[in-house]
Amino acid sequence: MQRQDDTAHAIRNTSWPTVAIIGLGFIGLPLAMAYARKGSRVIGVDINEAHVKRLQQGKTTSIETYEGHTLEHYLQNAISQNNFIATTDFSVAAREADAFIVTVGIPILDGKPLYDAIDAATDALAKVIKPGDLLLYRSTHIPGTLRNHVIPLLKKVSSLDIEHDVHIAYAPERVAEGRAMEEFQTVDVLVGGLNDASTAHAIEVLRTINQASLHATTIEMAETVKVVENVQRDVNIAMMQEIARFAQNMGLSTPELVGLANTHPRVNLLTPGAGVGGYCIPNAFHYLQVKAEDMGIELPLLAMSRDINQRVPITILDRIERASGWQASTWQGKKVTVLGLAMKNYSNDDRLSPSVALIDELLRREADVTAFDPLVALEPYAYARASLEDALQDAEVVIVTVRQHAWDRFSVEDIRRLAPPCRLIFDACSALATDQDRSISLLRV
Ligand SMILES: NC(=O)c1ccc[n+]([C@@H]2O[C@H](COP(=O)([O-])OP(=O)(O)OC[C@H]3O[C@@H](n4cnc5c(N)ncnc54)[C@H](O)[C@@H]3O)[C@@H](O)[C@H]2O)c1
């Protein structure tokens, strides 16, 4: 029997909390929909007016899906059931909601954290919160941020006695983009409250959507665990870049090596690709480093891992040069097509994308670059083309950085058909099936 679309039945559950989600980005919007889908009334707050307007019209570019439906489907259902409104006005949220869930980030610029967004959100909340409200921070934090940065700001701005009148807690968001709606429900959550009442209030609000285990701990532990989770992926992938180089020189396939090693129950090697991107993993080392500097300690292994991952685009170009007997100058004027602008497979997120870093490096070497990614907006990238055919036309070298459905079933022969001059392909994500065409040299990570 076909599974029923339960969003059609998500009428308001009056025993659920009315929640305000602050920040409606990659995490905040699906989180808002997870609550609305359960029957909570959700007030979504974002400072980006154009984004809020689109959401009010039931439109989103999010590519999250859940149970065969797009996030846009859930958004339109939630709006029609009056379970969701989007606004730029914090006071609208404060009139209805008694739980405020913050999902604005702390970007890193040149290794230093930018607190502007989280400060602005905290400042705005401090002006509107009421006694008994819950402030639940779900952004990824530099360890110590909630107690040493956020709470002092709340105390400075609010007229309430912050430690007694409101509940404050931290519960890092651990879901992966693309699987958010599922993982909000199924992934364990860590919860650190300022006091027992704060922890209990946070657990009650988290429980609305989450059926997994909720682990009560300290604020600092929850903040640190989240960053360590991300950092272990950075280190694992950096290690695998080295292992991949070793395997290549041994004439071994890295994906096969990873697959076989992972048959061991206590081994979990990640698959190296064109590098590490997105908001979370590249920032993780810097989040720890900021605190480590404060404490006067060094993190040399983590620093080296970050550096290795940061340099993968250069490593790829160096490898192509070595395999082909080229110099750095050989790239001048060479037509190179990069397939993929997203930071990981099947994603539309191009934040800190290694694909873009790779193209920047190609442009520095004066290559003639075109790129294509069906999920990433063209506008910021002058070299991006609107179709695969346009992008590949005349390509002499093709570099596939991430998988997308547009070339999921491609073989080397398909590339050759669309790019007759192509003699070299670097497939960083093992996307292409190989065939008998020996006129193209195929390199893989
Ligand atoms: N993206 C992920 O996969 C992921 C996974 C786990 C955790 N996280 C963490 O979640 C947090 C959010 O990440 P994201 O990827 O959703 O970021 P995002 O940039 O996609 O979303 C942030 C949103 O907050 C809005 N915003 C900025 N300042 C604001 C303010 N003062 N008031 C209201 N809204 C404001 C922005 O306009 C944007 O829409 C980060 O801390 C990130 O590290 C992200």
C-alpha cells in the first residue's frame, strides 16, 4: 500500500510548543518544516528579506527531500495549514512563540570567527524574549561561545534576569544536508542547559521531532563534541588523501581499498575526493584552534590535516602535470572543463567548495575554464555554463569533482562524444564508468 503523505494531516497539535526558528538556511528551513510537519506552529525568522519573501510565496531552492516529497511541498503544506509563517520581524515571533531555536552560523574568515550574525540574532532576541521562554542555540560553536559570548550579550541587552527568567540551552545540529528531515528525527541529540530547568525545557522541545536518544550533558561538552565530530572527518579524509597517493603508486584502486578495509567492523575510512568543502568541516579546525590559542596549546595534527585538505586542488593539478609530463605553464590557454561546483556529491551547496578552489587554481595557471553544475546557481561564476554540452564543448581536459545526476551514468566514451578534443580526464569522485577507449588517459583519486 502506498504510504500516506502525513503532511496532509499535520493539523495543529495544541500540546506542541510554538517555536520560532531563527535563521532559515540549509538547517533552519528544514528544521522549521520538521516542526510544522508534526503539527507545531512555527514562526521562521530570517534577516534576508528576499529569502523571506520567497518563503512566504511557498518557494525555496532547497533540495532536501523526505519520503518522496520536496521541501517546497512541505513548505506549501505548512503555509496552507497555517503552521508556518516567515518574517524578518523578531517581535512577530515573540508574540506567539515561547521557544526560540537559533540556527545562524559563525563563519570563519582568514582563520578568525565572525560573530556578527549570531550577535545580531542574540541582540534581537534579547529585546523581545519573555519570562519562561527557551533560547535553544543549535548553531555550531567555538567551544565556550554560549557561556562566554552569547550569555553576556543577552545579559547586557535584555531587561530580564537572564539566568532566572528564561531557559538557555545548547544542542548542536548534527544532521547532514540532503538528509536533514530524516535525521532530525533519527540522530541522537546532545543537550547542555544552563541549569536543570533549561535542559528539561530544551529536551521537551527537541522531543517534539526527535525519536532518538537525547543526551543531557554540559554546554561546553556539547559544543566541543560537535566540533570534534567534524574535525575527525577532516583528519580521516586528509589521511585518506595520503593513502590514496600511496595506493596510486602501488597500482591499487582507492575505492576498492576503502571498501575492503571497511569490511573490518572497527575501521571506517572515508573516501577522498576533490577536497573538503561546505560550512562545517573546513571550519571545524579553526573553531578548535581559536579556543586552543586562548588556552596556549597547539593542535599540530589537526592543523596539518586542514592544510592537506586545503591543498587538494593543487595536488590534483600537480598530479595531472606529473602524469602528463606537463609544466605549470602547459595550462596556459588549455581548455579545461570542470564538472561540479558543489562542495559534495548531489549537493547545491557551493560554500567553501573545493571545486571552486580548483577552478581558481586553474585560472591562476591561465587555463581557459568552463564549468557546469546543474544544482548550483550560475550567477557568481563567469565560467559556469547553463548546459553540460556547452561546458564540455572543445574541452581538452575534463575534471569531475563531484557526482551529480546529470553525469551519473556517464562513461569516458560519453565525455569523448561531447568533447572530441579531450585527451585527459581526472575523475576525483569515481563518477565515470570506464570503457575500452584508450585514447583518453583517465586519472582517479
Ligand atoms: N549545513 C549543514 O549541513 C550543517 C549541519 C550541521 C550544523 N550546521 C550548523 O548550522 C548553522 C547554520 O548553518 P546553515 O548551513 O543553515 O547556514 P545558512 O547560511 O544556510 O543559514 C543561516 C541563515 O541565517 C540567516 N541569518 C543570518 N543572520 C541572521 C540574523 N541576525 N537573524 C536571523 N537570521 C539570520 C541567513 O540569512 C541564513 O538564511 C551553522 O552554525 C552550521 O555550522 C550546518
